[in-house]
Amino acid sequence: MDHAHSLERLLAAPHPPRPWEDEHQIPWHDPAFSQRMLQVHLDPSTHMASRNPELIDRHIDWLESQIPAGSHVLDVGCGPGLYCHELARRGHRATGFDFAPAPLEWARTKSQSEKLDCHFLNHDLTKLPDDFTTLIEGPLDAVTFWFGEFNSFSPAMVREFLPKLKSCLRRGGKFILEYQPDDIFVKEESTDWSVVNSSVFCDRPHLWLQEFGYDEDSDTEVHVHWILETESGSLQRYVQCHKAWTDTQLLALLAEAGFSEPMMHPAITGESEEFEFPLVVTSA
Ligand SMILES: C[S@@+](CC[C@H](N)C(=O)[O-])C[C@H]1O[C@@H](n2cnc3c(N)ncnc32)[C@H](O)[C@@H]1O
């Protein structure tokens, strides 16, 4: 596709973008993307994709105040397994699942080299099999879902996977959810652009155009990344949707999935509003 056709396609797209119509997440599970993203996960100078080891350590300190010694914990969307590894170093048993191939492979290699009691599975949260509980050898003491990725799923998807996660927990087991609170959503349209030699989306020079919209009907932020390769004119479109749940809506959703005794908790260290969010701890 040449530059002119790419521009035609870009201009013909809906502006502002509409939510939940096609893709709703960046392409975590694409092999090349996941390889580039792995470098971001592991870069200790940024909290992007994964918080740095010091912050994760402090999160695990807090998590240990919520779970018994020697717990079996399932980490949803575990990425390179940084939380699982640390839990296993502290005597817990950890199972993580994700659908991004490069981080998963790194998580397994690290776990083998340190001889940690960790297992990593390749599953898409939106397509969990009915026998998922048996695959992870539950029942579990806790299920964790860190870093606000929860908000990148539509209400229908969340209603589908929450009961499946709950069924993995023993009675009284904890679901620990770090979510992006309603008040951090900007709820305005805007655009941004930059010229870069490479990014997580593409390792060749490109123009990176970003559009942000907010759909009030569905309370969803839509973030579109247009990647226009400078030399070839090739154009890729990636869409991220983030659903804004109010605390009241979130608590009702968790109750609907059968969780009880919810406790809201502020961000664990409060170090960064951009990279650390509040949590809700609730019981199966
Ligand atoms: C922001 S990263 C956080 C990684 C890890 N929890 C951490 O804090 O270090 C979000 C993770 O969720 C995973 N993820 C997103 N959608 C997923 C899905 N549908 N199924 C499984 N994993 C998913 C991504 O691949 C990515 O590793």
C-alpha cells in the first residue's frame, strides 16, 4: 500500500474512533510485537508494561499480608512472570498465564534457571477452557490481576471470565484486582503524533499517530495507534479500549460473579499515579 492509499484509509476511518468494534488491545500475542514488548517489560528504568523489580518487591510485601504462607497463587496476564518469580522465591507456589509468547518463554527460562516453583501457561483470558481449574491444579489460595489490564476487556468479556477465575479459588480464597479507577480517565478527544525510528509496534522508521476518544454511552476510552511506515507507506492500525468502571459498578460486577466481602485498597506505594492503581480484594 502506498502513502496516498494509506492516507485515504486513515481519513476514511471513524473519527473519533468507536469502542469495542474490532480490536480492543494492543497486539500482545503477536510474536514480533511480544519480543519487542519483552524488552520494555524488563527495562528497570521504566514502569511501562511491568513495574521495576523494586516496586514489584513492595507489591509482593503487601500481597503477603493478604495471603497465608505457602499459598498457591494464580497470576492473570503474568507477562514475563516477575510477580510469580518473586512469590516462588518467598516460598509460595505460583502459576501464571498469558498469551504473549516471548514474555512467557522468558518467564519459563528464568524460573528453570532459578529452580523456582512456578508454572506458566499459554491461555487467552477471553477463551479460557471449561476445564481451566484442572489445568492449573487448583483450588487456589489467591488469583491476582495486576496493573489495570482488567480495564481493557469489555463488560461482556469480564462477565464471562470472572466466574471462571472464581471457580479456581478455594472457598475463602482471595481475588486481588488492581484496576484503573474512573477518575483517572481524561474523557476528552485528543491527538498526538511523532516520528520514530522504531517502537513496540514496528522496528522500522515510522510516523506514529495517536487518537484518543471517549465514548460516554459505554464509558470507554478508545486509543488508536496508526503506524505509517516512512519508506513503504504501509499502514497499520492498533486499537486499545479501556472501560471506566466506577467503584460502585465494579463492586456490583464482583458481587454478580459471586465474590463477597470486598475491601477497597489504595495504590500500594502511591509512588506513581500513572503506573500504580488502587485494588479491590474480595473473597470466593
Ligand atoms: C501491562 S502488562 C502486565 C504484565 C504483568 N502482569 C506485570 O504486571 O508485570 C499486561 C499483560 O496482560 C497480558 N494480556 C492481555 N490480554 C490478555 C489476554 N486476553 N489473555 C492473557 N493475557 C493477556 C499481556 O500479554 C501482558 O503480558
